[in-house]
Amino acid sequence: MLKFKLLVMIAISAMLIVYVAGCSDSKQPKNNNENSAEKGKKVEVVVWGLDPMAIGSGNKEMIDEFNKAHPSIKLVTQAMPGSSGYDTQDLSKLTAAIAAGSPPDVVNLNGPFIMEVASRGILMPLNDMIKSSGLNLSKFYDYTVKEMSFKGQVWGLPAGMDDRVLYYNKDMFKQAGLDPDKPPRTWDELLDYSKKLTIASGDSFKQIGFIPNFGNSWFYLYAIQNNGKFLDDEGKKVLLNSPENVEALDFMVKGYDILGGAQKLNAYSSSFQSGANDPFLSGKVAMVINGNWALTDLLRFSPDLNFGVAMPPTPTGSNFKTWSGGWAWGVPKGAKHPQEAFEVVKWLTTEGPKYQAEAAAKYNASQNRTYIPSWTANIDLNEYLNKTYIEPLKNANVKNAIDFTVKAMEKSNSLPVSPVGQLLWSEHARAIDEAIYHKGNTKDILDAATKKVQAELDKFWSSNTTLSN
């Protein structure tokens, strides 16, 4: 499962190098090699962010299948210059390539920040090519397309994605006198269960019931559960310090304080490991909000674990929500072969993952492992992957859990779409640490974060007036 990497470093100053191109221009650049196919030559489409050497990934087989099915195009993978392998998170390299006139034709980017990248003129708009290709965007989860959109244009196509649910250990529930078939539904129940499931051991713990920000929940989840928003509808006003968000952060603080505080809990969790020694799998944590990718390790290392899954508890025990992250494919500004590049992007988000999954499944079988596919933003594609790889699973508990995470995507939300989305995220994360360590009251902490993000947002819009019309 592709894990959503939460903190992404983007050099905004480098982005501004290419901003002069503007992102309000919806015209498609001329294809510099539009007659290549007629001359019998393949158009080479350079892709950043797709590693053909990743063992067991199925990437190489997917690439080979594309090249076989497209006689006029050759998909060529390339590592980002100066980066580690095929990683594409340091976008200063991409902006430098664009400024030098040598960008790739396709790039893999962190989906929640596509809008931020697009707003600085680093990507091409895709609307015209989407329309001419006949691609049906309704086949993608609606919120994933909105995440790619800015000023009436779609700037990328969503690919791999994830969501978050509550995992809980049913045996530990029984030992604590809790009904294993009734997971907590409200915030109050979650805190109550957490206390009942926690077992102290001297100054530390033998096991923990629940740690609010362990796994992959974040303040963002609790805020949306409380109907909190991070930006107003126009995207011009930062709402980090709204009453709903203050309440959500207060809840997180309470979750730490009832078990001895953040310092004590984080000291205990500092020794946690992944894989076979994951604390949920090894019985050190009774409940955790985590991504659907966690099921891969669970099936591999603890297939007999007696666990359940549920939507993360909400303040009222109703109106359940979660959030999703993921990746997307875009066409950089100045790409030499935009039409062919879009054909690659379209294929990588529709047909390509079928071949990728087939090869990955064969590799896992050769290692005596059960394969769980990576979920996508494409509804039809997920249905295919589910029918092909999940329905045949013999482990009914894991099978039902996987099915649950797929259905949970229908109740999911994306990160706030904003030109300063990454700063908003980093300040939201900073607010968690300051609050749980009692470095101030939550309202003051969020007021300071709001002021900082608002200043950058105002600066962006004041210097880019053409985008605000």
C-alpha cells in the first residue's frame, strides 16, 4: 500500500521561478513531436516517480504492458536529477527542470498538494485533454477530483489512495470486560474504553488503550468529525482557530492527559516498531486509528489476530467521517509531448494498475505471501481489484476488514485545497505538539497558527490577482 507521506518539503521560492507562465492559461502547449508517430518513430514520454526496479511492485511489468499496447509511445522512467532514487517530493528539482526547459513529461506528486503546485504554474491544465479523450471523471471519487481542481481546471489525475479507520483488538476488549462486538462510537466512549484498556507497569505501561495521534489520525481527522473547517468556502480565510477546531484539539489533549500526559505516552511509544513488531499486532496497543495499508502487515504477520474495524468515533456517535491521502499524476509545464503524456497519465489511473497488481500478486505468491492490492481513486478499478484479489481470500476477518476500508472511502474527505496547503498542514501538526505538551491553551496555539498561515495566504493572493478573478 502506498503510504501517504504527510510532511512534504516544497521550496516555494523555486516554484516562483516558473510562476510567470501563470496557471490561469488553459491553452494546451503545442506537441513538439506530434508528427513523430507518422514517421514511424515512437514518442518517448519521460516519467518521474515510477520505479521499475522496485522488487515485487509490478511497476516494470506495467511499464512493459503500456509500451506493448501503445506502438507509437514509449514510456521511459527517469530518476529525478539529484534526488534519492525515484522520489519526487523535492519539487525544487522539478521547478529547476522546468526553468531549464527540460522537465519530464509526467510526474508523480502528492495528491493533496496538487492544487498548491498548480497555483504556482508548475503543471499543465488537463481539461481539454480529458474532454477529447472521453475520460469519465465520475469514475473517480468526487473528492479526489476536487483535490486536483483549481480555478475551473483539473491539474492532475488521482491515482493511489488510502483512508483511515479504527482497528481494535477483540481479545483485549474481552479481558477488559468490554463487548468485542461493540467498538466505541463517540469520543466519550473512546476515552472511557482507552482507560479501561490501559494497563500500567510501574512508571510506564504494559499496554495502552488508545493514543490520539498514534497511527495515522492527526488533528485533521478530529476537526472534520466535529464539522470543523480549515478554510472558508472561497479559500481566502484560514479557520484553524474556529470553535469546532479548538474543541477537536482539546479532545486530543484530553486523550493524552487521562493516561498520564504526552511525555509519558510518547516515551512508551518511542520504542514501537513496524512490521511484525507493530504495537497493535504485538498487543501493546488495543485501539489505533490507522490507514488501510496496515492490513498488509496484519495479514502477513498476524493473520489470526482477533480484531475488528470500525469508523473512527465521532463526538455524537453519528455522521461518521474519515480522510484520505494519496498520489496523483500530472503533466509539468513545458512538457515536450503533452498529448502522449496525458495518454500515459490516463492509462496509469485506469488500466495500468491491473497489470501492476497481476505482477505483484505473482511475486507475493512466489514468496508464500498473500497479496493485498493498493487501492486507487478510480471506483471501477477498485471494484476490479476487489473482485480479483480480495473476494478469493480465505481469511474472512481480513477480507471483511478490507471491504470495510473500501466502503469507508465513500465517507472520506480530502485535505484542504489551498495554495498554502503544506504550510497549513505543518502548522496544524505543530499545534498538536504544542497543545498536548501544554505549551499554551489550545485557542492561543491555534490563533498563532492561523495568523501565520493567513499571512502567507494573503501574500499569495495579493501577488496573484489574476487568479482571484
